[in-house]
Amino acid sequence: MNSVKEVLRYFPTIISNNIENIINQNSDVEKQLQEIRMRCNNPIILKLSQKDIIVDYKIDQSEVLQTLEKLCENSIYAYKKQICEGFLTIKGGHRVGIAGTVVTENNDIINMKYITSLNFRIAREVLNCSKNVIGQIIDKENNTIFNTLIVSPPGKGKTTLLRDTIRNISNGIPEIGFKGKTCGVIDERGEIAATYKGIPQNDVGIRTDIIGNVSKSKGMKMLIRSMAPQVIACDEIGSKEDVQAIKETIISGVKGIFTMHGSNMDDVEKNVEVNKLIKSKQIEKIIFI
């Protein structure tokens, strides 16, 4: 079953049929499809790499709820924690964003009601996309990696590049004599390994352990204590807590590969905490996409 068909099974039949008809009329739609957005009382929008397709079908709130119930296997209560985080990860590694009215108690989100929008983000692995940069990340002399920061604006592929880099570091690269390393991934929002019921839907390598649904700072400490990684990886660092945990990780002898939002060195330096890692030379390589 291809990735788009995996997603369409969650929609009410009339909606999935509408989308499937569009795909059948133009095969490029399936290849380029990035998002399917449902908004209450508005038409479905298919976001492609270069354009949007507006589907001539308006969604009502009952259809949004029906779709959510399918996503939650008819037990929305069982998925309450994920809903409060604002997204669900489904089989195939696809991620569904959720918007509605947030219910808070003592400044904590305890529920979300009146769900009005769902955003299906189509997961696509790009194997070997790291081949042009992996040589810069690997320290061949010491058979390890350089502590590396990958920087790009949102939506430009930094997580995709990170995922494939982890896969190569974990599996090893025989053609250059690089032996695979035990990797630990902190997958805070499920975007790297995209675990579904604990099973990674994306290939992150044979020597990789994943901890999800936890902050990056806590996850790093947990993995180091329990799984003895040689390399730690996580997505979108930037907070003081993240940087402190990275410092402790590096001091303990574990190498790291991380990402952050930005377009150039000026953007990186504006983040005071991350800039501390660079000034102290704890980050050894920076890759811009």
C-alpha cells in the first residue's frame, strides 16, 4: 500500500473518493502531495510541492470528528495526551496536526475540544539524501563523527537529512570503512523515527534506540544513563535546557548531531544559547541547507 492510500483510509468514504479521483486524473499529485488539510466549513486543500489543489467539497464538523475517531481507533480518550500535544502519528509515519479549542487548568493543557481542523502531513523518506554531506560529518581518522549542527528554514528538509544521516551512522558505511555506531534519537514530536505504537515507521538504522514524547533535555539524560549511545541526535534545538543537556552529553564523551531553524550564520548567532556551543567549539561542523 502506498503512502497516500495509507492516509486516505482514515477519511469518510466520500472524501477519500474525491481525493482518489483527483490522484487518478493526475499521477503527479500523488508524487508531490505534502499535506491534506481539513477545515470545518471549508473545502479540502491538497498541498503539493509547487501549488495547492482546492477540492470542491466542503467539510462539516461531524466529518472532522469522524476522521479523528478513526485516527484514534474509536477511542479518543485513549489518545487524549497526544491530542493535547496537538498532533498524532499514524502508521506509515504520517503526522496529523490538530486544531480546536484548548482547555487549560493551572496553565497546563488538559484537553482540546471543538476540533475544527486536521492537517495530514504525508511522510516520505528520502534514502541516501545525506550522501553529499556525510563526508563532512564523519571523522574518518577516529571512526566517529564531528559534533554537527544542521541549519535550515522550516520545510527545507533538515529533519529528512538528519534522519538519513542517523541511518548511515547507525548502519555504517563499508565503502569508506566507517563502522556503525550505537545511536540514540530523542524524537520529541515523532518526526524523526515516527514511531507508531512504539515501532519506528522510518528507517533510522540497525543500531539506533529511540525515545519519544519527552523533552530533548530529559531524553538525552535518559538515553545516556540507560542505552550507552555513542552518538545522540535530536531535532530543532534552541532552548537553554537543550544546550545545557548537549554540553553534558559532549562532556560525557558522546558525539551529537542536531538541527535548528535558520537561514545563515547570523540567524545561528542570534540564538544566544546555541551560539555558546559554537564559541566554545563544542559544535565542530555547521551545515546549511
